[in-house]
Amino acid sequence: MKNTFYFIIAILFTLTACKDEPLEPKLSPLADEIKSYMFNVNSFWVYENPITLQRDSIYIISVLHDTIMKTFPHSTGGIYNEIYQINMKSTFYNDEYNDYLVYSYIKRNGGGEFGELGQPIYWIYSAIGDEFNGATIVDMISNLEIEGNTFNNIKKMKITKAEQYQQEFDFDTYLYFVDGVGIVKKEYAITPDSMEVWNLVKWNVKLYNQNL
């Protein structure tokens, strides 16, 4: 009987010790495929309106490579997301914004304590027709010529103004993405019969390659 009593006490002590012992936080890293959009400072993109011939230069002001809490702290130590925030400026619109990479997504003006902010504009998986928070994959283009440059494997995204999770675009917007380059074409549906187009004409990209 005495041995049984000591055995029970030992079990209770073990369970208590395990409960109080802090566990290592778990990291949810950026997907490998999204890392081709981790552009670093000194990267820039120049777009031209083919009708007006006006140009807009986009350049990177700064970047942030960090982790954020994915869930509230609890006994398992919580789960952290790796994030990469690219702070940029448009010279034509005199506008500053960020592209926010988290797991397999890019969000426009993302952030927040748990990464809850931002309008999705791109993700790496899924198929044509898939939609998430107002963004839709509308086409996968094998090759496309833009201003004398040929781009391969383009993913065309549509952001529907009325369905945005976070209001970032004033019109229904089409963005053409190419891995390792970024956005190569932008289309804004100003009216049902009028599309404002900006084509990539010049660019220089540098990828960020440092680990956390």
C-alpha cells in the first residue's frame, strides 16, 4: 500500500513538472516558392502607361524580416509566423505602401500583431478561379510579351474592389506576377469600357537571402 502511494505521488509530480515546463515556440516559415518575391533594398521597377507615356518608378525604402505570433500564447508556447515586409514608394502617385509576405501569401499593406491586416494580392498555390478575400486567380499565362520583353509563367490576379478584405484598390485591378521579377503589368478598370494600363519597361531586383 505504501509503495502504491509513493507511485501515485511520483506520477502527479511528473505531470506537474511537465505542465510548468515551457516548450519551444514553433515557427511557421515562409514557403520556399514565395521567397522569389523577397526583394531587397536597391530594387526598383519602372512602369509606363502606353497611352500617355507617363512613367511611374517604384523603389524599396526598407525591408523587415521578422516573426510574429500566429496564435495567442498558451501552454504549447504558441506558433510564430516568419514575415517579410517590403516598404515601397511610387514616385508618380507619391504614395508609400508595403507588400507583406507571410507563409504563401503576399498582402498589400499588411501587418498587425498577428499579421491580420492587409489585402491579399497573390499566393503561390491553388488554381485558376480560386478566390480569397477579394483576390482571384484569373489566368496562368505561359508567356507574354510586354514592351519588347518576354516573360514566362505569369500568374494573373484580379482584386475585386467591392469584395476586398481591406480597402486598398480604388478600382477592379489586375496584377500580373512573375517569380523573381515581381509585377510586370497592372490594369485598372476605371470604367466598364476603360482600362488604365501600366507596363513594366525597366527593372532591377535584388533578392534578400538572410535567414532569421
